Amino acid sequence: MSATVTSSQDLVASLTNVRFGYTPEQSVLDNITMRFPRGKVVAIMGGSGCGKTTILRLLGGEVHPNTGQVTVNDQSVPDLNKRALYAMRRKLGYLSQFGALFTDMSVYENVAFPLCEHTDLSESMIRDLVLMKLNAVGLRGAASLRTNELSGGMARRVALARAVALDPLLMLYDEPFTGLDPIALGVVGQLIRRLNDALRISSVLVTHDIYQSLKIVDYVYFVGQGRIIAEGTPDEIRNTSDPFVRQFINGEEDGPVPLHMKAPSLTQDFLARSAS
Amino acid sequence: MNMALNALRRLGNATLKTLVHLGFICRFFFAVLRHSPAAFFRFPLTMREIYFAGVLSLVIILVSGLFIGMVLALQGYDILSTYGASESLGVLVALAMLRELGPVVAALLFAGRAGSAITAEIGLMKTTEQLLAMEMMAVDPLARVAAPRFWGGVISMPLLAALFSTAAIFGAYLIAVQLIGMDNGAFWGNMQAAVDVRTDVMNSMVKSLVFGVIVTLTAVFEGFDTKPTAEGVSSATTRTVVHASLAILAADFIMTIFMFRGV
């Protein structure tokens, strides 16, 4: 493991030996240990349904691990009561893969929402802060637009401005690149990096997009079948010989992650069908 | 024997599921009540919901009330005149509207217009992860989304029912006095003498308040309980209208037994 992540100093969040399943029979995560250091952007990658988003849900306290520890800002997340959990969440920023902008509000109102809910700032102060956040994502000019007037990339940037409105300690990004054109993808990627450095926050990025994320992250965890299959810095990942990671990087249709779901052989299946 | 056992098993299973569902609704109701102070401390949120549930339902409520009153007057006059009691038409319309039709029909219309809209809105908020985003921003959706909508509906319902009954009585007046030519004084005078404020008007308000709780609780609960898919939102909206309508009719029957048994 790289020095950036092995050091237990200055961790914003961590998962230690976490096991989790939505049902007792089905385990989604099996003995996962991850470290999220202060000031770093860490990506979690893997195929669909491998439990990447579940890791974000564990960090946000939406679900609790069956065993193991989840800590954010030195607090054990599963042990927090509702009040403490909400206090902890005020230090988190969350960007959903849909953006999840409130459709009954304008762009300005969306970004102002967390500020209005959690602070007693004056209206003019809130206005200045909202315009600053929108300016940071390049959308100050869109403040008065309704959310249905935004393109997918713009909506994602507005959601990003809203997520950082309260200057969080830790940003959680759930598939931030999904459904974006190459230009919007590059813009969002650079914004994630720039905001992370400018606001001195830490970021956890759950994504499929290997090319875009390797450009902006400091460390990568590859998750598959509920376990960490590979990890390392972007350079280590690019040069790895691990077949799972190679399949992922090269987009090969068959490999450690099989194309076909487990099933009887084709002949057996056809014979069985004709017999019936 | 096996078939009988299977049928019994299915019945038991369905009963258990219904009880669990009712348990969830009760817990949800108490959770909404617990978060209600927020809806009143930030009254503009509730006002917005009163506008959406109440003001925007005005057209359907007033037009339906007017037509129901007119039809009731035409039919009532036809029957009452057979017995030489056509002067009681105002009384018939007023009591029918205040005691039963006003609260019940207004609530059924409210379930179709506002209840379904509340469920669809919350269901879509869930599907597009807006509720999750709110949770992750440390804002409780029960306080921010559920409680204002619940109280917006509960406050709107009695007002809408009162307007519905008023429109119906006005419709009956148009038919009875303006069209048929009944005596204006007899129409209003008999009505004034027969309608009791406590028994009829207050009970009507109580009924519509209860229906308001039933419709909005069902609508908000179904919205939160939606499966986050297009099909899920559509079936939750349907469930709101069906469950709320049936619950309104059952609750009306029970309340009528207690309110008007001795009248």
C-alpha cells in the first residue's frame, strides 16, 4: 500500500474489517478495510453491483455494518444516535449520481438550501455564499434558472455547488461521471480535484470511469465480489498485472469478471428445452 | 384438505401483511406528529402546501359541488313534490350536503386531485434520490417534506368541504328558486330552521377533518413507501386513491353511527 494511505495519521474516514449484507444470506462487503486521508481524493472502482455505493452508504450512516468499524472524523458512525448522526452529516457533502436537485426549486434555491437549513446567516450573506459556490462551478449565470432548464452536466455542477455549500470535511461522490458527454466529464472531473484542493477537503469517489478518475485521484481501491481486489496510486494501477484490473482498464468482455452468468452448458439447456 | 390448508395459510399471510402495513402507517403517523412543530414554526412551508393541496383543488371542488347541488335539487324536487313537500327541498339539500355528501364527496375528490399529486411528488423525490440527498444534508425529510404536506392537507380539507357544500347549496338555489320558481323565503327559511350548527355544521367539520387526516396520511405514507421505479410511483399513486377512498367511506359509516344515531 502506498505511503499516502498507509499512514494512520490524519484520516478523515476509515472502514476497518467491515462485513455487510442487506440480508443475512447475501454478503455485499466481506472484510473490507479502507483509509481516506485528509486532503486526498480516493476512488473506489469495480463492476456494477460490487458494493461500491454501499461503502458510501456506510460512511454516511445510512446503513450499518454487520461487523467491523466505520469511522468519520474520529467518530464511530454506527454508534451515533440520530442527533449525532445528523451533526456528523453536516460535515459531509454528498453528490448523488442523479444530481438529486430539488425540482421544485431554482438553481439558487437549491444551493441556498443547506445554508438556510443549518445556519442563521442573513439573506445577503447567503446570497453572497451561493453566488460564490456557483461561481466556483462556473454557473453563477444560471442562478435564476429552474432545474429542468439545465443540461445533465450543468445539473451535476449545481449539485456539486450545493454539496460543498457548507464547506464539508469529506465529499462523497456517487458515480459523478455517469451520463455526461466528454466535455462535461472533464469539467466535472477537474472541478472535483480543484474543489478538493481549494477547500482542503477529502473526497471519496465511487466510479466506473477509469480514465477520468485516474487523472484526478490520489489513490484507488478496486472492489470485486465484496473484497478489495487491488489498490494503489494511479501509476501503480496503470502498471499493474492484476488480471481483474487489466480487464477493467482494457474493457475486455471476458476475464476474471465473466461475461456469462453461471448457467448449465448451452447443449444441456437446449436439450432440456427440446425434451420438455 | 391440502387446498383448505393452503387457503388458510394464504389468508393468514395476507392478514399478517395487512397488520404489519397498518403498524407501519401508525408508526409513520406518530413520526409525522413528532415532527409537526417544525411545520408550524416554519409556517411558509405549510402555507405552500395549503396552496398546492387546497387552492389548486378549488376549481374541481366548486364545480363538482355546484353540479351535485343542482342534480340533487332536480331529483329532490321531483320526489318531494309527489308528497307535497317540495318546500323542504332546501332542507333536504342542506342536510344531505352537510351531514354526508359534502365531507365525503369533497374528500373523495381531494384524494383524487391532491392525494395522488402528493404521493406522486414524494414518490418521484424518492426515485430521483432527492429524499436521500436531503437526509445526507442532515435535513430530516419527515420534518421538511412529510409534516408540511400532512398539515397542509389537514387544514385544507375542512375548508374545501365547507366550500363544496356552499357551492352545492347555491346550485340547488339556482335550480329550485331561479329555474323551478320555488319561493325564495321558503327555501332559505326552512333550511335555516332545520339546520343545527352543532349537530350538522360542526359534525360536518369534524368529519372532513378526519377525512383530511386519512387522505393526507395515506398520500404522504404511500409517497415515502414508494418503490423507487416508474412503476412503483404509478402503483403508489393508485393505492393512495383506492385506500383513501375506501377508508373515507368506512370512517364515514362509523362516524355517522356515533354522530347521527339519536337525531
